[in-house]
Amino acid sequence: MPTMWGRDAADRRRIGAWEFELRGDEFADIRRDGRRVLRSIRAVVRDRDWNTLDLVVDRVTAGETSLTMHVRTGDERMPLSGVVRAEVRGESLRVLCDLEAATPIETNRTGLVALIPPSAAGAGLSVTHSTGGVSQTALPVAISPHQPVLDIAGLRWRDGGVDVGLAFDGDVFEMEDQRNWTDASFKVYSRPLALPFPYPVAAGERVRQQITVTAEAAPTRGAAPTEDSAAESDVIGDAVIELRRAGDFPAIGLSASTAPDPAPAPASARIGTGRAASTLVELDLAWPGWPAALERAASEGPPLDVRLVLPAEAGVSDGADAAIASALSGAMAALGRLRVTRVATFQPCGPGRHVSDEATVALLRDALDQSGLDVPVVGGARSHFTELNREQHRLPRGLAGLTFSVTPLFHSRDTEQLVESLAMQRLVATQAVEIGGGVPVHVGPVTLRPHFNDVATTAPPRPAASDLSAGYGTHLIDADDSRQHAAELAAWTIASAAALAVPGVASLTFFESWGPRGILDSDGTALPVAEAIAALAGLAGGELLSGSSPDGLVWAVGAEHRGEITVLAANLDTRPRTLTVTTPATLPASVPLSPTTWSHL
């Protein structure tokens, strides 16, 4: 894992006419003759809970026409080792993996994945199937809720003036739209999800797969240079962002800390979160210690945005519903003593797991009515936009708002992934507003790593005690990231807010208030990101000034208060940039931005 921000100078390699960047175990930014072909190809290993195991690269051997990474998993529970190689074969590039299991293992996925860049959205797609048949379709423009292509042996499409072809061997592949998770790609992977998982790999068994890539310039008739070719120029001109009035600026909230309960932290958190509009607290009603988590969240000061995870699946039996009703009654009694700005419930399992389906919301509304509480009921997905996109048909009418989370480092922990997610965040926010059809959208929590494992096949970890001495929820999973302490995270947070602040988004909730995943450290020391959160919170109550980034690297967002305009700008590029911002009420203003920094205009 990178130390702090970890976005070092690119390690670019060339074999023949092909060029790529080595990012850990990944062949990234694959180009032929200078033209981008693929976002990346890499080998992945996923355990039975879909956790990604890092591949350790022990050494790299390079020749004139090949480059080989000698890799192994860093987890003794799933010992795999072997090679991942890129080699030129004629005009094509072949990437292969050969991994051997030292002991019997269970995996949900082991093998190669290819990532097609989002710039190819809308391109016509020719699909060769495992039967040899060929069908025609297109890469989706709107984010596809389900796999857009199944049963893949080969693909052909055109992107940026390049005809690209992929041929797959070693398994049957399929595609998912990773923009659902704010990844900047369409992912082609094996094995098909319709097959059972986890599946066994015996000791001594080898996983062998290969992907053959072809690329050639498409015929043109005096076409203008593409954005991609312009981006390859060494000259970086001024970036221009036009900010337009877009309704109210989103309220800025924080999540309650899930860290263990040291004495000084809550008081420090109250000081540090004083300008936050709300504190989001997620309560697992199957854990007897949830009242302690609720009381500590309330002690931080702001009104509560409460997310309740039910103790059983609603609607499966009268007995389950009776147990849920009893748990909700206890929750309502506790909420009745506190300031609550909105409340949501989520299914813990079943077909609608992690979603506020009709049965779940009905039980919550009944509990509110019986308790005499008048609190807005929101709903959506406890997890990613993915589940909101896929399960929107399960949501009942009459919700006061839609919710979903943003977790850029779900599939990969590379800093490059974190930066590339920004443009995708704007895409998911816009599509969520469309799904809502006029209902306010509440985005959050926005975290680096997932705040819970929504694809786990085992039960979630819960504290043995009913107090907060061991922490709870997110603190009990692998969710910490050293970049939480990085100065660059402040610029990323400004950019994320700029990306997500589209008309119809009513609130944005970032990180935890304090602790390893907070804006304050556990001793109350403010981290660099705290200043960015304060700057964003200072724009609340004004009229939102929103605009798109020209390249996904420079961003701006602003607010107008009584004729006075404040703009926050961020540069996530590795190079200095000059940003010019236009607003409806002011002349264009320019600001120089150092790499991975932010500024007031």
C-alpha cells in the first residue's frame, strides 16, 4: 500500500510499439504508438468475501519484447505465486498470468481483468462469444445497473480514433460497468458471476489466462486532434471552469467516529465538528451496544442523520417482523430524546440487502407513528451507487430523500484510482438525481475505503461488549488508510465536493469526525483535511455555483451569499496548473495551483 499520498513519478515502460505504466502489479495506461488503448490489465485475487489480496511484485525482468513481473500474494491464507507477463507478438500485445496455489484455497475470482476507459462510452461494440457467434451492441452511456455484456471471448470497438480488439483465453469473461463504484472503467473479468462462488483451487493447481490486445489507427478524413492526443502534449494551457447557479449549496456533514472510546476525543470532536450540518451515525440494531454509539454521536453536537440496519430481513415472516418492530420501538424511544434531521432503514440480507425496500420503510414508518415522532424518512442504498442503480425498483414512494455512499478505493487502493474517481463521482451524482425525480439526494458517507463490506458472504464483525471500548462498525474492518493524514487529501476533498455538488444534491457527508478515518486524529489534532471540510461548510446556506472539470484533474465549486461569491479550487494533477473560473456575477478570475493543492479564489 502507498505511504501517504503515494503518487510517485510514472514508471513508464516500452516494448516494441507498445507503452504502459507499471503501477505496482498493474500494466496501466496501455498505449500503442502514443495513443491510449486501455486503462489497464492486471491480475486480481479475491477471497470468499470479495476482499482484494495485494500481489507483491518480488522482481521485474525485462527484455526487448517482453516484461515479466514475478508475483505472490502477501496473505498466507491464500498462497499463490507465479508470473504476470506482457509480451509483443507481431503487431499485438499479449498479457498472460500463470499463478499456482501452494495450498488448497477458496476464491471468488482469480485471474486477469481488462479495464476499458470511460471515454469509450457509447462506442459500438462487436462481441465474439464462447460459441464463436458474434453480436453487436454498444458500451453504455448511462451507467448500466447490470452487466452490459456476457459470454465474452473477444471484443472490438473504436475509441479516440483507434480500433481496439481484445481476445480472451483461459476462461469465459463478462463485463460490468465499474462507473457504478466511481471507477473510471468498464471491467472485463472472469469467471461469470452466474457460477457458484467461492470456488476451490487445489494445491498445485495453476490459473492460466491471457488477453491479446490489438490496436490500429482508424481511417480518418481530416479529423481534428482528439482530446487524448491533446492531453499528451507537453504544453499545459490554462484550464477554464464555468460555474453556474445551481440551487442551494449542499449541507456538509461528518460521520460519527467508530473508533474506540478514549476520554479526550469526544470533546475535541465537538469543537472540530462545530460547523458540520449533521452527524451521520449508522446503528446495527443486532448489536446490543448501539445505544452507546448513538449517545456518543449525539454528544458531538450537530443534529443526527440516523441510518438503522435491521436485526433481520423484513417481510420474510411475522416472527421476524415482530422482532424488527420491537428493535425499532427501542430505537424510536432513544431518538425521541435527540435532535434528528432524518432517518433511514436498510435490509441486512436477502434480495434487497443494504437497500431501503418497501417492507423495511413500512416498518420504520409504523414505528415513527407509534412513537409520535415526526422525522423525515429517507432511503436508498447503504452501500454504493451500484445498489441504488440496480435496486431502485424496490424503493417505496414518498421518501423524503435518496441516499448512497461513495467509496473510491473499493476495487483498487491505488492513488491514481482515487483521482480518477472524481469525474465518475459527478456522473453518479447526476444519475442519482435523475433516479430521484425531484427528491433531494444525500450523498454519504464519502470515505476512502468501504465503511462496511457490502459483498461479504460471512456475518459482519461485532464487538463482544456492549460499550465502545473496542470501537464498532467500520473500526472492526480493514478500512484505515494512511492517506487520511495526507495533506493532498484536502485538495481531493474539495474536488470531490465540486464533483458531487450538482443540482438536486442536498447534502454531502465526508469521513468520520475523529479517529483513524476522521478529520481529527484520536488525540483531537486536526488533520489537513479538516481545513477543507471547514471551508466547504462555510459555503453552506449560499447559492451553489457548480461546474464540470475540463479534465478530471482541476475542479472548482463556489457559493454566493448576498452578492458575495466564494470559490474553492483544487488541482489533483501532478503538475502545476493555472485555473480560470467564470461565474454569473464576476469577471473571470485566475489562480495558479501547485500539484495536489487547493485554494480560495
